Amino acid sequence: MKLHNISFGNIKRRKGKMLFLVLGLVIGIATVVTLLSITESMTKNIEERLNQFGANIVMVPKSENLSLNYGGIDVGGVNYQVQEFDQKKLPNIKTIKNYKNLSIIAPKVLGPVKVNNKNVLLMGVIFEEELALKTWWQKTGGSFPQKENEVILGSAVASLFGFKIGDTINLSGKSFKVATILKPTGASEDDAIIASLNPVQTLLGKEGKLSMVEISAFCQGCPITELTLQIAEKFPNAKVTAMKQAVMSKMQSIDMFRSFSLGISIIVIFIGSLLVLVTMMGSVNERTREIGIFRAIGFRRGHVMQIILLEAMLLGIIGGILGFGIGNLIAYGIIPVVMKDGVFAGINANLGIISILMAVALSLLASLYPAFKASNMDPSEALRAL
């Protein structure tokens, strides 16, 4: 008689006990898979939302002059005569090693323009990139520009000159239509007129020039400083600054979710291992006579241990597969409840393999002591129960 046939027979004969053991493994693995799946989905969602908070890397041309601006107050007077760098070199940023960590690249050109004999900041942008970067911008009406002759007005500019949506304004002899007016943001755009990049470059006489580039990046697998160094290497005449606080905030938020998930998983695994241990101990105690007969007819200690551990391994595989499937189903159903507009990250094949291995390992480790106890059982003592 082969050992695995004995193990299969024991599982079939003790369906109730084995079902209870499998149920314990399923609950434990399903809980872990659910938490990890939710954490993975929430991590992706957090990354997407945090990346919408704006630029965390700013690239500007190097200057020999020190900044005379603090807290939005410029003690050196208003001056929009800034240096620029060549727009043709901007694609070089795509050649850095960690380019995949750069989500949004928003170039800008800045300059003064006369409006009713007053200097106003004119900012040229690529609206597709800028609107993706500045998700907090809210319009008072109308729509964001769709054509090159349409502009966005900052709240302070619109208030100062009394412009309304649909009005036409003249900028250095060229007419533009006010597509929308931004609600107050408390940032520089309140005092600016925002238009499409190419027309502004032409209007300011800065064709092919950029004043600055704002970059949104999330570097989960590498330091943010590494990104800035790589960009600086490609643009030696640019000053590349990382907003480390924003990046650290992203990392800390995600780490909190992972730590919480890990802590709960450890507790569940510990409880599951105790459940397996108690169930296997009970099974060994109930099979005293059977084990005694095995030992009396010549089964060695190793054979007895193999029978019990093989049972545990089979039950672990079943529990791991069922737990992984149920855990994903629970995560799929619960994510929309715990996270608004949350989307299930999908089935992770690696997590499935880990779940099965974890269930098998948990079952085997918890069965070691019962198996050792059974293998050391005195045949004569066991046979007295007959």
C-alpha cells in the first residue's frame, strides 16, 4: 500500500474534520489575498490621484541672480524678463534611464503683455498637459480652450479688467477670445493670462524657447533625487529642483496602507496556523489505534510523518486555491465600497502562487508537531486501546 493512498483514504474518511481544516486555511488565505488585493488597488488609485496634485519636479534655466521672492512677495519688483532654453532639446528628457517614472511633462513660456496699458503675465502652455497637471483648476463657466485663439483668464486678471467669458481681448495686436475664467486658486495663475504655447511664443518673440518645465513624477522604485540628476545631466544649463515633500507624502501614504495590510495579514496567518495545529492534533489523537497498527506492522516513524504531512500538503493546496479565488472575489466586490470610483487592480498571478505556497507552508508547519508526536507513538501503548 502506497503512502499517498493512505493519505487520500484518511481525507475521504474524515471529511468533516478535513473540511473544517480546509475552511480555516481558506478563511486565512482569503483574508490575506483580500487585504493585499485591496491594498494594491488602493495603491494604484492613490498613485493616480497623488500624481494629479501637480508638479514635483521643476526645471528652469540657470541664473546667476539670486531670487528676491518669498511667500509670493517679490521685493525686487515685477520682472518677467526671464531666461529661456531651447524647446528642441526637450525630447532629450525621454532618453533618461527612469523616463517611465515621468507621468506629465508640461512646458511653459512666460512673458509680459500689455492689457489696457498695464503689464500682465502671459503664459503659454500645452493645454492637454497643463490641464492634466493642474487638476484643481475650476472654471467659472464656458469651457477650456479648444482653439489657439482662445485663452484662460486668472481670477485676478478678470476682476481687474472686468473681462467676461466670451469677450475678445487684444494682446499685442492679436485678438483672443476668453474661453473661461478660473476660480481663485491662490497661486500664480490668478494673475495670468493662459494661452496656447505656439501663439504665445510668436507673440512674445520667443519662437522655440521655453521659460520652464513642470514635471509630475512618481518614483516608487528609485529615489526622486536620481530622477533630478538624470534630467540635470541631459540639461546642463537648467536648474532641476525636486519637490521632495510632495514625493515623500506619496510614499508615506502608500507605505501606511501596506503596513496596515501586512499587520492584519500576520495576525490572520497566526490564527490560521493555530487552527491547523489544533485540528491536526485532534486528528492524531483520534487515530491513535490506526497509527499503532501502522507502527506494529512495520511502518517506520518517517512513514507515519509522511502520511500526516502529505495530508496537510494536499489540504494546503486545496485551501490555497480556494482562498485565492474567494479573496479576489471579495476584493472585487468590496473595493467600490471602501474606495469611491475605485477599480479592481486585477488578478495577480504571482499572488496566486504565493497564496498556494503560503497555505501549504502554513499547513505543513502547523502539522509538524502532530506528525512528530504520531511518529513517536509507542505501538504497544497505542494497541492497548484496541
